[in-house]
Amino acid sequence: MNNNTIPTIAFVIHGLCMGGAEKFTITLLNHLHQNGYPVFLISLSEDRTLENELHPNIPIFTLLRKSKYDLTIKDKIAYVLKQNQTDKVFCVNSYAYFLTKLALRKNNHIDVYLSLHSTVSSSIKNYFQNLFYFRVMDPTDHIVFLCQNQKEYLSKHYFISNPNQHVINNGVDTNYFRPNKESDGIKTAARTRFNLSQDESVILKVARIAPEKGHLDAIEALYILHDKYKESAHLIFVGDGPSLFKYKIRKSIAERGLENFIHLEGNQQDVRGYYQFADLFTLTSHSTETFSIAALEAMAYGLPCSMTDVGGASEMIVPGVNGLLTTPHDPLSMAESWYTLLSVKPKRDIIRAHVVDHFDKDQMLAQYDAILL
């Protein structure tokens, strides 16, 4: 260590695109920086969508690959780590970890941490890629899982047996994400903007637009909600993704005649207004989802949550208290849960209290301090 008491910590991530893993990384970096620890970020892409949320005094080193399989990037990583006298490296997800381990193949004096933000692979190809990446794992490396379900699943499917395993749930700033006094005004303005009648509910989904996030299932579930349950709710998608998949989504919406009931809002720097006027939050993912930050933010606003039973959803949801679990790839199950939650209307103050008590950001950060510092 370059200093007897203060370690220099590098963070390696694929980029700063809009996503839960990226927001988590920024939260941890800002926390360490504000507490006087020298930290810096190595980004493996030019995507800096969330850069404005990172403290401006935290250095960013952008290291670009000529292709996905350009392993010469490892030499650039090694150089940056050496030049900054790095003591610890915190890698976000398996590919960043794999490249970092190659960079450190001749240096075993740097502690390595792997933070995993996905669980079920999105494809067979993705599974075998991860299986290959994990083979560079050293018994001294620290692995941070986001929930117990993820730990059990990945340990079984990827044969992970490191002794330095930690489970730390994601957390959110419950003071920042909380209902405000302007709630009625925000709801009125939103209802006018989306042309909502007083008896129409709003279901909100905040997630990257990608096949594994289950947007097509959500569209089908809304159709069932309208057709079978006669509940004319609106569904709002906040998030962005590839143009081709967005075309498929718009086509599915048109085929179901839901153009007036489903609204694509794209990426939003501040999603609090959406949480403020929604009646229900949903996630319909069938893979990759682990411990959704967006769901925690929604619950901090007192929104009941309908979530597919993947990753750590069952460790977040207390049925009858803050939401319901649904079956992946099952729009009927999703529609049924939406109808139940919109009918029962769980108590928002109880939902918020659960997040404050169990998933507040300060609790999460204290656990990372304990293993990093």
C-alpha cells in the first residue's frame, strides 16, 4: 500500500451508461471521495451518460478497445493502475474483472474486488462468456453479491467457491427519493400531460429497453389488464435502448391497439416526478435483474411493486406489504398482480418505512467501508 492508512482505489467499469450498476458505482465513488479516499475510474467505453452525477474531482481514464476481443486493453489498464499507485481495484461485472485480472497477472500486491450486478444470463453465449471470465478468479479475490439468491445461483452455475464472499444489498438515498409537498400539483400536471381521466391508473416501469427486461411481456400484460380485468390503466416506460428493439416495442403496442395507453419517455436524468404521480411500479425482467435500484427508489415513494421472481426480488418484496411477485414470461401473472395491487392499494407509508429500515444508502455504504477500507 502506498500509504500506511489510506488506500488508493480504482474502479473499472464498461462505461457510465444509464443503468443500476452504473448508478451504484457512482454512489460508492462519490462516497469514498467525499470521505477523503483517493479514487479514480477506468471506463472501457466512451459512454458518459451519467458523468454529471460523478464528483468532478474524481479522475476518469477512458480506455478504448479496437474490438470486444481486443485484449491489448489489459496493458493500458496495467499502466494506469501502476501510474496511480493503486492498492485496490473494484471491478463492476465480469468482463471488467476479466480484463483487470489479465492486467494484474504479474502483480499480486493489489487487492481485487468483483461486484456482480446480473444473475441469470441473457443467453447461452453470455453464460459461457461468464464461465470463461470467472476462470481467472483467485482465491484471495473478494466477490460482492447483491443478494443471497444471486450468491446461491452464481456459486452453483459458475462453480464459485472463494472464501472472501460478501452479500451487500443495494440501497438508495431515502431522503432524496421521498414524496414532497408538491405531490398534488405534480399529479395534476402529469394527468393533463398524458390525458388521463380521474379513474385511470398509472403503472410505471423504469428500466433499460432491452429484450431481457421484458417490455414485450409488459405490453401483453396491459392488454390483458384492459381486456380481462376492465382496468384501463396507462403504462409508462422510462428508459432507452437500441432503435431496432424500440421499433419492435412500438409495433407490438400498435398491434394491441394500446397507442393511447403506453408512453415511451426515454432516459430521464431525474425520475422522481414519475414516482410522484404513478400508482404502481413494475419490473417484468426475465434475466439479468438482480437487486433493482429503480424498484427501491419507487418503494421509497411508497409505490407498491409488481416484480418478476428473478434475482433478489423475493428478498425485496414482502407479499401483502409492499408488492407481489410474478412469473417471468407470464403476462397473465403480471396482469393479475397489477389488478390486485391497484385494487387493494397497499399503504404507502408502510412501503416507504420498509425501504428506510432495510435498504437505505447509508447502511449499504457502511458495509462497503467495512470490506474496502
